[in-house]
Amino acid sequence: MTEIRLKGVSFAYPDGTKALEDLELTVRAGERVAIAGQNGAGKTTAVKLMNGLLRPTEGTVEVGDWDTKDRTTAQLSKKVGYVFQNPDDQIFHNEVIDEVRFGPKNMGFDEARTDELTAWAIGLCGIVKHGEENPYNLPYSMRKFVTVASVIAMDGDVVIMDEPTAGQDQVGLAILKDVLDELGRRGKTVITITHDMEFVAEHFDRLVIMANRRIIADGPASELFSREAVLKESMLKPPSAAIIAQSLGLPEGIIRRKQLEEHILAREPH
């Protein structure tokens, strides 16, 4: 499996604008990590360095035993798949099934394996009935699942998702949970950029918080959501369960709805 390491990584655009400064980050194989922070913190730049869409100005990005400077984006995509924030930046086929098949087919899988991966991905993402439709005829939320399916069908070790909850209703959030759980069962590494702290609290144990082009905190989400200085600097709000728990005087570290319910029930007289 594939570990990702950013060592002393900085990145500046050609006009000199700095997007990242001296990042140190290791994501272990099979880990599930959320990256959070306000717009401009450097989150998307950081993950684009992981699959070769961008190259570090300084430092080293390692994907497994590969230095990304020595590999093409096509080579890196075999290990690290990236789901764009906007699905319209990623979709280019006229039928959903062709969009999802494109990745595994171009990875060199034979017809049977391509069919197997395609069927698995569209089933997991809840888009089987849309297989022959034009993706652009689907609502935004469904187009996002088309791109998720197209990336996970490539069967890489690492899946990066940029703001996957944007535009999703409760049905979409339930599908996302199933996707995360299935990828976990298959030993995949999942890295998610998100502004949705409820999503982080419910589904991610490790949280990386960025602000001003740097990583300012990295650790268990249950701990970071109680660090007021970190939340203030990153302009993040803790999940509602943590806010309610604090107002009730419950112990720190409660960030999930189920945890909150259990503590409240435990306090009620029987």
C-alpha cells in the first residue's frame, strides 16, 4: 500500500504568489484524513501536489517509494486518484458509463476487470440507473458521484476528494458514508478537503487544520475541536455536538451525535 509524505514542501505560482510554506505531513497507508481550513489556506494546493497536478517549488513529495518530481501525472494517477471540487472540471464523456469506464480501461485492466470495477463503482455511488444518461443532464449532486465513481473505479491506493459534501442532501451524505466505509474495508487511503465539520466529526478520526499556507494542527479531531486558539486562527467552528456538549458541561472530546446522545441519556435519572 501507499504512504504519502510531504517533506519541507513549499509552493509558489509563477507570478511569485506563495500558496504553501514548509509543509511536513505523512499520511499512512489505509488512513482516513480530513484537511480543513478557510479558503486560501492552501488545502487544494497541498493535495494537488500529492498526485502530480502541481510540483513543489521546494521540498519533496513522496508517494510510496516515488518522488513525484520523477514521475508523470499519468503514472501518479495509478496510485492517487483525485475527485475535483467541481465535477464539471472533470467530466468529458457523453454517457455516465463511459465516464466511469474510462479510468480503469486506460489503467490497462482487461475487459472483465474493467467491467467489474465499473459495476462496483456505479453501484456504490448509487448511479446505476443513470448509466446511459449524459452526465450533464444530471443534477449537480449526481454529477459529483459520477466523478467519485470514475476515480474509485481506477482502484488506486489513495483517493482524494475535494469538498465531497457540497450540494449533497441527506441521501447523498448516506451514499458518501457508504463510499468511505467500503474504501476503508478495501484498505484504501482517503484524504478529504472539507468545510463541513459535521462530516469530519462523524467520519474522520484524524484532522489536519491549515491556515495562512501552513499546517497549524494535526491530530485526533476529538482533540482539535476543543483547541480554541487553533479554531480561532483557522476560523473553523466545532461541530454542533461539541458545542452542545460544552454548553451542558459535558467532558471534552464529544464531537459525534451518538456520543452526545449517550452522555445525555447517562445523566438522566432512571
